[in-house]
Amino acid sequence: MAKEKYSYYEFEIYLDVGLLKDKAVHGYIYKIFGTGCPPYDDGVIESDEWYDTEQEARFAAIGHIDLLENGEG
């Protein structure tokens, strides 16, 4: 997927595939790209959970960026 921008951060949504009880499952995750600072020293923040749709992952990424900008993320 292409990088998107929200406020001062760029992020991407990815389709991820894994195995659950020997069955392939998929879900969407996000990665937020920023400057490297603790606790994210490499500057990349990846979602901790999968989302059923690309839009859900996008809203979660935007919410996470809002938290980062308010010093809560």
C-alpha cells in the first residue's frame, strides 16, 4: 500500500497473513513512521493487533497518531 499522511506522521496499511490452528487467516495492520525516540528507537510503530478491514486499520492508525501527538502514545 502507499504511504498516507495524517498530521505530521506518515503511515501505511498492510494486509498480513498468518496461521491459526493450521488455517490461513488474514487481517490488516498499520505502521506509523516517525523520528526515532524511546520507546520506538527505529521510528517505526507497528499495530499490536489485526483489523478486519483496511478502513478499521486506518482509523486505528489515526487514533494512535492523535495519542502520540498528545504525549499519550
